[in-house]
Amino acid sequence: MNRKLLDGNAIVYAEGAYNTHNGKTAHGLVRFTNRYHILSVVDSRYAGQDAGLVLDGIKNDIPIFGDVREAIYHSIGNGEIPQYMVIGLAPDGGRLDNRTRNDIKKAIMYRLHIDCGLHDFLTDIPEMRELAEHHKVRLRDIRKTPSREDLHFFTGNIEKVNCLKLAVLGTDSAIGKRTTAWLIVQGFVQAGCKAELIGTGQTAWMQGARYAIILDSLINDFVSGEIENAVYQAWKNENPDVIVIEGQGSLLNPAYPGGFEILAAGRPDFIILQHAPRRREYDGFPRYPLHPLGQQINAIETISGRKVIAITLNHEEMALDEIPDACSKISGEIGLPVFDVLAHGPGELVNLLSTKLKK
């Protein structure tokens, strides 16, 4: 993958959320980003530890600090001046708590630009805006709705896209769809193919996806058109062999019923479905049992008229030696191949998907 940075050095703020479902933006940035060079993570619960070891059991030399000031001074001491603080939190509802607000103010006073993907817009908070203006830094609200003039309505141009189109959907929110989508793209690139990711959330944009929309910032009338336009522009401009569309939420999730517009407007040829077998209830909603995997597959295939070609495993709450048996068990039950691309890499899945490339 191209590692030319779009922006610059960044500290990821994840206080109280790292290594939880509410830290998925931080997790994505720690694993991979073309937009920033990640210097450190802030979360006092893991201060002094390595971000990669905490998250994936693999050292990546990104240290975790207990507060913003410590993270900034450590970077300066190493000769790497931080330019950004990126808010790596992804709480239900996307709201800012008071501690985060105060830590953002500290970062502004140290002259760091702030990138935030939450639903509380920093540019709408007078004291934040005034503080940023005083210290000559930029506040960038990634989830702010684009102006109407910049939005697209569905046109039918998606029918012109003649490369392989894949969608990575999930059986729940915060289940690893984006990470799997990136790994599939990277796997295709390593196999000598041209591949593009269509990012549909703020984290993919922060990771530097060249064709990205922020689905939950859009006015409903334009959601399908924006998905179609992103796919069409990626195909027209890059001439890829394959386009991988990042899913959002899940089709049957009571709070985040994402996926329908991706199926309807992106019109994927096949769907990869991300699933966490140890998860019993929808994330954040303990009274709502997760619909069975077979029922979710049936819903996707009925709505789209396309096949789920493979299941990708989220191994949360599992030991690594339990993964092979879990894959075999699910495969035996539903009759589809099952892969854990985070634990084992995307090679086998990409080999399967490569048989569907269009000549």
C-alpha cells in the first residue's frame, strides 16, 4: 500500500476506550493509516504499554500514555513534533464527555490540530472555536454534513462499473468490517491486483481511504447516490480489478440497521460477512439477542439477490488456538468457507475471491 502521508504526525486520543468496542477508531489508526504517522495513544488504563501488544498481541512500538501532556512531551523529546490529536473514541451516539472536551482544550493550547469524528461538532462549540482561532489550529469535524451542492443523487452509473465489487457486511456493529475490508484490499494488492477500498465511515477516512464517504453524516436522500458515486469514481479514475465496500452497522441491528443502501446502490457481486461467534447480543443493547447467522445470511441474500461468498471471523473472547475449530464448526453449520483474516492473514480468502475477478 502507498504509505505517503496525507497529513502528518498524530497522537490518538482514546481515554477509557482503548481495547473496547468504543475505541474502534483508535484501533483502526493503530493498525493502519495513510493519513497520519501515529506517534502514541492516550488512555490512562494502559499507560506504559505498547498499543499493538494491548490490541493484537503484536508489538508495534506505539506507546500508550496516561495524559495528553505526557504524550506530547514524549514525542517532542524523540524529535517527532505532533501536529494532530485525533479523537479515537467511537461511543454509542457519538457524543463528547467532559473529560474529552477538557483534553481537547489542552491539545489545542499545545497547538495541535484536532480531527474529530463524533456527532458533537467542535466547530459548533464557541469556546473550542475561539480557542482554536487564538492558537491558530484547525478543528476538523469529520462527521459534519457536506453542503447540498457537494452531494450526489443516484444516477444508475453503478451499472457501468465492470470490475469485481465486494461488500464486507457484518452481523453487528463494531465487529471488524473495516479492518477486514482493508486486509482484503491489501491482500489483493500483494497478489498483484489493483484494489480500492470504498470507506463508509469516519475511521476509513482517517486511515486515508481515497474514496470515502461518511455514511452517517449524510442526508438520507443522498446516501445511495454518495455510495454509487464513490464506487463509480474509484472505478473510473483507478481502473481497479476489484473494489471493496466497507459495511456499516448490520442489516438486523435495532440501532444501526446499516447495509441496505450498500447492497442497493453499491450492487456488489458478492458479500463477505463478518461474524463474532462468541457475541450473543447486539453491541450496546443487551436485551436484543443477535439474530442467528443463517437468518442474517438469508436476509442479505434475499434483499440483494447476491450470494454471501464467505464468513470472516472476529475472534473476540477466543484464544488463538480456538480459532481453527470455530471456523470449522461454522463452516459445517452453514456450508460456507470461514476465515480469520486478522489472525491468519487474507491470503486464503483472496485466493477464493480471485476466482471471481472479471476478465
